[in-house]
Amino acid sequence: MSEERLHKIKRLKMRSMRRGIKEMDIILSHFASNRLEDMTLDQLSNYDLLTLENDHDLYSWVTGTAKPPQKFSYLINEILENLGTLQD
């Protein structure tokens, strides 16, 4: 794994766990821990963009109270699938 890729994954993991809403901290840090290392650079770039979105919007997308933008639909679905592996 290239140094650039490792640095990007590390940065995204930190951004995933330091959100504005505790629920999104838990959801995104769990997803990041389980999925980022298997993602392509394009997928990592898209996740990077997702993490720049407002937490209230992200929470609405994850809970299904709002439809995510098309560019994030696949990622939101992956995050939802990953929630099934979240343990208390």
C-alpha cells in the first residue's frame, strides 16, 4: 500500500471519528475501521467528499429521513449494510 494511500486512510479515519454528532462519530468510525482499507482510490475520494458534508444531512441520509445525493447513494447503502455489524 502506498504511503499516500495510507496517509489518506488515516486522515479519513480521524475525520470519521471526530464529527459534530456523536451518532455520526459511531457510525462513520465503525464504517471507516471496517471498509476504508478495502476501498479503491476513487472510492476513498468519494468518501472524503462525504465526510465534508454536514452531520445533520448525513444523519438524515443514514436514517432514511432524507434521500442522499446520487453521488453518495452507494456509500450510504454501504454504511447502512455495515451498521449490521455494529455491536453495542
